Amino acid sequence: MSGSVFTLDDLRRILLESAGAEEGTDLGDDILDKKFGDLGYESLALLETGGRIERGWNITLDDSVLDDSTTPRALIEAVNAHLAAQAA
């Protein structure tokens, strides 16, 4: 799984594997700027998502990354920043 870029498709897959999708939530929609809470993903689901990202992309995310990343766009950018720093 690990690669040089973490994408929205990667995040969608991990969210579905980690916690599924709340009824009525369509992760195929434009979700980049929707709050995780509005998508039905609370702190436990995000912790599991963070763990899967760390294992799949061989990175370590600071605890604050999941707290500060309230939208998919923010989390994707944070993961990609970690990947870029690791590659440097």
C-alpha cells in the first residue's frame, strides 16, 4: 500500500474498512471539505483510520494530526506532508 502519495481514494477505502459508512453517507460525493463528524466518523473511527494509515504508508503521525485534521482534505495534506518529509 505504501506509496509516495496518499489520495482521497486511499482515505475512502480506509474509512470504509475501519468503520464503514453511516447510513445515508455517500463517500463518493465531494467530501474533501466536509467535517468528519458530519460524515459520521467520530474520534474512535479516526484513531483506527490513523493507525491504518501509519501501517500502510509506514509513517508515524503525531497525535495532533488527527485532532487538527477535521476534514478529509486536511488529513490527506497532513499525511502527504509526512510522506514528503520522510522521502527527503
